[in-house]
Amino acid sequence: MRKSAFFDLAFALPELLVRGADAARDTSGLPQRSEIDNIVIQGLGTGRSAGLVVRAVSAATIPVPILVESAYEIPGCVGRRSLVFALSGSGNTDEVNHAAAAAAERGARLVVVSVDGWLADFAQDCGAALVRIPPDIKFARATFGVLIASLLTMLHDVGFLSEAKLWIDSAVAQLRRRREELLRGDNIAERLASQLIGRNVLCQGDTPVGAAAAERWKAQINQNAKQAAAFSEQPNASHNEAVAWDCRNEFTLQHDAAVLLRHGNEDPRVSQSMDRLAQYLSGKLPVHSVRCFPVDCRGTDWRLAYRRRGPLHPV
């Protein structure tokens, strides 16, 4: 992919959210809230990332379990009172196709979000609800915003998320502000990227919001920068992973890096753990902390503060 084409797709994220919401609006064949005991989001790659984001932002609001699955098999709880979303940017993701067929066989309420391919054909054949990803979005990784907004819109229409439209509108406005900042030279994203070139990057955040972002960062570093990267989530990482950093040496100091993704809604106890981790890692490898935080009570106006090694301060 040409560099300019990639940046065009990345900068179009707010518009892709709008297109995803529009594509899913008034989808026929959706069940009623009272008919659903659990929600399963089946996706690989970008589909999985989108599912994790939707679960992160809505699990505290939706009163039924939300599972995000990335395998051929489907959970044993899937049945006639399950709402199963099968996501694929190509329509030919083998694992998703098998899982969708198994869910339909068990009588689950299946919703397919796909551009075309086997999965879209299967949805039409079995009478499942179908949301088509706009065909001009040629790369599966660029469907991230479309998938998220489609899922949120349908969960609203089912009766689970009354504020979904407000959330999408707020995200679109915020992303447009972020885009304006990133169009300026020597912005914080460029500075951070320049310090991660060639390194094995650990991305870490809290559960569920920061962890969903960390997995997305990890995947995009793998796909776009073609670099090794990993992700982990707090607070679990403080109970096992932290001790592994004792083996760090001069080699890892030159070849590894950690990115801690922080936000203003962290549990205070998790915040303390991540602060201690940043201090503990200082001198063992470069530590970069990226923080998003609301500056008003509505959470619609955000600033991004970035500081390498040490406590975070608004800028």
C-alpha cells in the first residue's frame, strides 16, 4: 500500500465511523432486547479489535455478558437466545465463517457485518441480518471504524445502548480534532514513532479500555511498521509479568520499549500499579506513557499528554 493511501485511510477514521453507523441504521431482522441472554462478537484481526472496543465501552451498561471470540469453535452458551455478530472485512475469514455457520445451526440470532464473499452469501441464504461494509474500503484493517459504529448502532436498535449515537458523534468530533493536530509537523505521534523504530514494543493498558487500545496498537505496529510487538493488560500484568523485567540488560535497553496507555477513568488502584511499573522499568528499557483524559465533565473535549520516563503532566 502506498504511504499516502495508508495515511488517507487513517485520517478518514471519523468519516468511517459515520459511514458504519449509516450502514447499520434500520437493519432488518434484529431481535428485541428481551429475547437476548448473551452477546457474542466473532472476529479475527480488525474484527476482533472492533469487538474488544465495543465490549470495553458497553459492558458496564449492557446487562448481559458480551464475549469476543476468535476461533473456529463457539462457546457452549450460544443458543436460541444468543445475539451473534460475525465480522469480516473480506467475507472469507475461515474461522469467522465456521463460527457463523455453527451459531446459525444452534438457532442463534446471527448478524453478519461484511463486505462480500462467503459470509455475506451465507447470511442471505440463512436469513441472517446483514450489514454490508462499503465496498470502496479496500483494506480490511481500514474497516475498524465501520465495524465499531455498526455494532454500536445495532446494539442501540436492539434496545441495549440508548446513548450509542451520542457516543459515536462524540468520537467523530474528537477524532477530527486529533486529525487537525496530527497534520502539524513534529507532532507527538511522529515523535513517539521515531523512538519506537526497530524496537520490540510492549503495549499495555488497563482492563477493559486501555487493554483494548493496547491490543490495537500492537496489531497496527505488527501490520504497518512490520515490527515485533506484544500487549498485556493491567491489573493482571502486575501479578506475573512484572517480575520478568528483572532479566533486562544492555541489549534489551537498546532493542525493547514499553508504551503505557493511560486515561482518566482508570481505577485508582490500577493507576498506582502502572505508576509503580513505570518507575520500576526506568533504566531497564525506554518507557513511553501516552495519556488521554477529559478536560470537561462531558468527556467530549480531550487532550493528549505524552512524556517519556517519569510522571505524566498535562501539556
